[in-house]
Amino acid sequence: MQTLSGKTALVTGAGVGIGHAICKTLAAQGAAVIAVARNQQNLAALQNDLPGNNHQYWSIDLASDAGQQQLLQQLEQHSFPHIVVNNLNIPSQKKRLINTTKQDFADSFSVNIDHLFVIMEKVLQFQRAENFGRWVGISSLTAQAGIPGQTIYGAQKSAMEAVFINLAVEEGKYGITSNLVAPGFIDTPSVEARVPKAVSAMLSTTNVLKRAGTPEEVAAAVAFFASPAASYITGIVLPVCGGAQLAWYFS
């Protein structure tokens, strides 16, 4: 059932893994997807996986001021989105606090949400006129958990949660909702490339379901928030983590 027919969805960090799965799921629901990623080859692979020819694939570096302005210009030239999914993940330094400088923190704190503030005013104006808007942020359990060396990453996600929750408060009366999905340990190509197999196997068991999640399971939560079925849900952070947030799961 194509519940998002007639809607346009902007997905940042769309190239691989969770972003790729989100684009496929939203497209399957009938949305016209604007997929944004830095890597042109990943976008080409995504293009082969999306049904229909009404999607757009933009290779933009959203870590730069020029790239953020390019995103706004592209949206102005083509179409503003009914749905915004922020899956951008520009890697931050992994440092314990004793080794983290003021500059380390300042350089990375807002890098994954800066582009939202460049496009937000005009996107919200469009969504208000449509009386329909969906904002979905991809957060992480790390925002609420202490993990050695992950202070900057956790702070990035906490900041995004604050932005999206305030967006829910300010824009709800215009038919605009804003929610977040907080994945636990998800089996993605980037995890496979950088996490040793033994560590991955251990992390996969640190939840009550005793397995890693899949990008498609995260994408299903995103698609729900984007759908008309979730029109009375806003301002929440939904864990998609196999119950890793529950106490006493090390059994």
C-alpha cells in the first residue's frame, strides 16, 4: 500500500546502509525520494534499487558551507520535501575526555545538523502551506549511554534530539510532526568494514533479542513516522535496538 504517494522525501546520508534502506522503503511506499550523499558510486547503486524514475540523486558534501548552500539551491530549483530524514553521519574523532580539546568538540559538535538550519526555514514554510510535514532524525542509543571515546558522537546525537523535539513543539499546530529513531547495534557495511568480527559478535548479543539489527528494521520505523498512520505521534525518540535499553539483559 503506497501511503506516501504524492509526497517528496529528502534523505541525507542516503548512500549505504541505513540511508540506502530508508530510501528503498520510502520509495516502496510511493514517495519521490531526493537522495543526498557524497559518494556518487553509492548513489548510482541506489538508483538501481529504487522503483520508478521520479527520484533524484544529488552528490553533495554537506560538511561544507558550499555544500549546504548547494542543497538549498537544489531544493529551490526542484521541490521542497514533505518529509525530511536526517541520517547524515560525518564521523567524529573517538577520544576519551582526558584527551579531548575544546577545539575537537567545537569542530564536530554540530556538523551533522548544520545543513538543517540552512534549509529549515523554507522547508517549513512549504510544509506549513501543505499542512503536512514529517521530520525524522536518526539518533543513537549513544545519546543516552556512556561509551568510552564516544563523547563527541553522543553529544552530536543529543543535540539533534533537542532540535527535533523542539521542532515538534513549535510546528505541531501546522500539521508537522518531528520524531527520532535511535538504533542500537545495526549490521551495516560500515560496521562490517571497521568492527572486528569478534567484537561485532559480542555487540550483537547485548540486547534481549541476542542479535544485531538490520538497516531495513530501522527503515521500517522511519517509514512509520513518515506515514499518515503516525499523524498523532510527535516529539518522541523510538529505540530500535532489540531491547538494549532494558535492564538486566546480560543473561
